[in-house]
Amino acid sequence: MEGYTTRGFAGDQEGRGGGPATGVPRRIADGGPVVDTTNDHLRTYRTPDKTVVLTFDDGPDPTWTPRIRAVLDHHRTPGTFFVTGQQTSRHPGVLRSVVRSGHEIGVHTFSHRDLTTQSASAVDRELALTQLALAGAAGINTSLMRMPYSSTPSALDVRAWSVAQRLGEKGYVLAFIDQDTNDWRRPGARAIADAATPSAAGRGAVVLLHDAGGDRSQTVEALKTLIPRLKAQGYRFTTLADLVGTESFTSPVDTADRWSGRIFVAAVTVSGTAVSAVSVLLLVVGSLVLARCVLLLVLAREHARRQRRPRSGRHEPVTQPVSVVIPAYNEELCIAKTLRSLAASDHPVEIIVVDDGSRDGTAGIAQSLALANVTVIRRSNGGKPSALNTGVLRASHDLVIMLDADTVFAPSTVGRLVQPFADPRVGAVAGNAKVGNRRRLLGRWQHIEYVMGFNLDRRMYDLLRCMPTIPGAVGAFRAEALRDAGMMSADTLAEDTDITMALHRAGWEVRYEPDALAWTEAPSSLRELWRQRYRWSYGTMQATWKHRHALLERGPAGHFGRLGLPLLAVFQIFTPLLAPLIDILALYGVVFGNPRTTVLAWCGVLAVQAVCAVYAFHLDGERLRPLWALPLQQVVYRQVMYLVLTQACLTAVNGYRLPWQRLKRSGDVMLPPQPSTRRT
């Protein structure tokens, strides 16, 4: 609505070229400035001597129309205002004030189009919408019209005359001009007043001025000089209706048309306000997106530089055995692969599989592998947090690794994941989760997301000491820290985010170890992806709300609350929720604005994303080949994520308790070759 009611308006200064041509009746070309072809008439009306009609095109304008009207009213001088439907629908109050002052109203089309270039249906639509705007704004219709970019009748060509005849058939009396002041050029108030004065002494004239389309301050000043001057010379000012000999070209509309017009004008007003608000939000979102990208790149580089430094000699390497807890529910397709990868670890591990009431052969498969140090605990279904707590309580060691049953570890993952625990202040460590089933397009999109988003984000959070989430696929905890934080909780659907925030509030540090690699099974269908991300988004909102009091706490809790929570809210909720504005206004720009500029701007946004993606892949030692899918990811995949987040927000607002949703496994996670050494 807003695009259609505002596009294409340029003003009379952008008029088409061309000159007179044959085919226009001589009585029209040589006639007066008012042309009547209605009811098979073919007549023109000249301006009587010592008579001037002041006409104003392109309004109403909220700034200049009231000032011009004030001058006219002060001198008790009538004016004729040829209004566009766009301006009328956007500024209905201005038009009403002009009508109340008794001035004449004419049509200047809806969007100031050159009617000679439009189809018959387009011309009809221009007229109908303008009349609708007039009905809604002032309760009137008018049969007086001036075609955009027209001048004197002698300048009519064949195309313009053809349109004029069609307009006459529709009942419009057409107004042309005798004198053009060219006030849009802003030659000065005196020059405008001189140009409006009839060239021949005593002759009458229909004078063209403008009350919109630019700065009309000189026009206002010129009227203050022109009107007293001409009145002193014996001129009278009148309307075009007076020239034709009719009382008025306007007439009141019936109730139905009035309400239809009001609805239309209201829709235009709302749409204009909405687009203005959206444009402001776009600036906010664009600034946040750019700031986030810059922040991620700078902090990721610094994080990589620090990772490259030799380990401090203050702490000995961590070599103590580790307990690995795997909650499992109907995981028969992938449990064997997960257990074998853990058994091949180069760090001593105790593996605890908690079968949480599986209805398939998960527990039997885990036992049948006969792997050393593997304990299978069978229990009735109680949910993932409860299963994790059961495993932690049965763990023999103080360091506990938690991973999902569809996750595969590299042999070095456990050893690398626990090294930050050499610092006694560290309570948990996040590993580097990767997509293990990336052969299809959806998997590639998620692979890009994991490497680019999660990896860069965690580097930033690690450097700022406000990590919000230990991923369920690969995370290590100190058992003492878990007890201090209250163990795993079922209060939210994002138990990993919940426990991470609780650890911060309990005074423990949370770190990120990018070399602790794990390959997890990503959703293989859009339906499964939607369910997973819906749960993640909703659970993150739940956890953020649950730990909101950290904003007011002191110490490590306050540091996380005043830094981590705002970053999480801004970059993972607020910005993604409003990011569709980039695509919406890109589409708006292509349709209603400058397509080339819009496409270049959108490509600029994509380029920024590409830079971040390339650097993230570079840091992670990943091949760049999957990035060919990045542009398509921005067009399709990102839109799905927008919708998921929107649905999660609506769920949170409604207060609905989303039930646990388990993904359908395929068991096709592969342990790829070890990536090359990471770069900085």
C-alpha cells in the first residue's frame, strides 16, 4: 500500500519532452485553457480580460499548502488546487482545510503519472484511486482535472489529445494554462510574480504555480507581491468553474463512498507510518548486524591469537580420568557409533549410558558391544535433565562430559576438552560441535551455520567471559560446579543453556575449547529442523527469563547478567527477530524503488556475511567449498529460522508450556578426516 501510494512522484519538472503534432482539432489547439469534451462537446473557454485564475499543482503538502492557503485567505482570493491522490491520502487534513476555505479542487491523477504512457486500465485506476482519496479526505468528488506534464492547449500532441478525449468521455473537464511561472526552478519571488503577471496589458490568464514537490517558499513570497499588485491594476481573481459558467466542479459523495474513502485513507496512513517505523528499525538492525560482524571478527582473531600462545606453566596438563554421561532414548540407530568413538579416545574415560525408558533396543545394543568401562543404566522415562543427573550421580570421577547419543567424538576430543580444568576456577567447558551429516543441501546450510555462527559466537563469549550455552553435543563439567548450580533442571527446554547460566551465577567460569571436536547429527528435514530450532529458541527465552535476576547481582553473576544476557537478547533474539526487515525492504526497494541500488545493497549485506563465513571456516580449518550454498542459505534457510523464532516468541508471549520434542534419528553421522591445523 505505502509503496504504491508513494512511488513515482517527481513533479512537473520531470515532464516528458515532445511538441505539438497534427491530429489535434484547430479549435482546441488555438482555443482557451479550459477544454470540455464531455457529452460529445468540443469547446474551450478563454480567460476574460482583467481576470486571473491562480492554480496550484502537486499538493496538498503539509508545509506549503497551508502557507499558500493563508496568503490566499488573507487577500480573499480563490485558488484552484490540482491535487494528487497520493498526497491527498497521506495528508487528508490539509485538503479538508483547503475545501473549508472555499477553494476549488481538481484532480492531478493519483501518482502524477504521464497518462500518455499508461494503458487505459492504468488511467482508470489513477482516476478511481484519486476520487477515492478525495471522498475519504473531504467527502467530495470533482470533475475538474489537469493532466500531469501538460501546459497550453497548443502544446497538445496526438497521444495527449487521445487521452484528453478519453478523459472527456469519463466526464472530466480539462484545465490547461496560459502562463507557466516555472516556480519549481526557484528563480526568486520577484521573477515568479513577474511571470504570473499577464504578458499583455489587460489580458486574462490561467497561471500555473505549485504548492508541493519541493521548497515553495519563493512561491509563497511571490503571492504576497502578485495579488496586491494585480488587484491594484484592476484584476479580479476567480475559479475555473466561474470561467465555464458552472457553480462548482465538486459534489458531495454518498455515505458508502465516503466510508470507502475513509478506509482507503486510513490504510494509506497506517501503511505510511508502518513503513517509516520499519525503516527506522532497519537502520537499527543493520547497525546491529554490522556491529556484530565487526565484533565477531575482531574478537575471534584475538581469541585465536591467545589460543596460539603456549599453555601457561602455572597449571599441569589434565590427565585424570573422565566420566562420560550419555542420555539415550530410542537411539538404536546411532548409539553404537557413539560408544565406539568414545572407546577409541586417547584419554582415560568411564562411559555411562543412561537408557531413559527406550522402547527400542538401545540398551541391548550398548551392552552387546562389550566395550570396556561402559556401564548401562536402565530407568523409566523421566526426561533428559533427569537422565543426565542420574549419570552424574553414578559417575566415579569429578570431571564429567555430557554428549548426545547421536554425537561422535574424535580420539583427541576428550583430552582436549578437559584441559581448561587445569584452572580451578573453571566449572565447565564448551566443545566445538560440527555437523556430521552434511552431504545434502540442508546439512550444508547447517554446517555453515555451525561453523560461522556457533563457532564465532563462542569465541566472542569466551573472550568476554560470558558463555551462555554449553552445547549438549559436547560439553564438560566439574561435578562440584554442577552441584553448586543445582544440577540439570527441567525448568526449561534448553537445559544446556539453563545450567550454563546457573554456573555463572554460582561463581564458576565457563570456557570454550575450539580444538575439542564433535560431530553431531543435524536434522535431515525441514520439519525436524523446525522442531529442533523451535525448542532451542523457546528454551533460550525461558532460560534468559529464569536467570534475569543476574542483571542485578554482583561478582561473576553480575558480569554475566550485565554482559552475557544483553548480548544474548540482542544478537540471538532481538536482531534475528527483526532481521527479516532486510529482506522485506529489499523486496520493497526492487518493486517500488531503485532495483539496482537495492540489489547492490542486499549483495553488500551478503558480502558481509560471506566475509564472516570465510574467516570462520579459515579459523576452523574447514574447506571453503560448502560456502557455495551461502547465498541460497540467505534466501531460503534464513527465512525458516525467522519464522521459527517468531513462533517461539509468540509461544513465550502466550505462556504456553512447549512439550519436549525429540528429533527423528537417521544414524548417518560420519567422522570426517581431522581438519587441518587451524589458522589465525
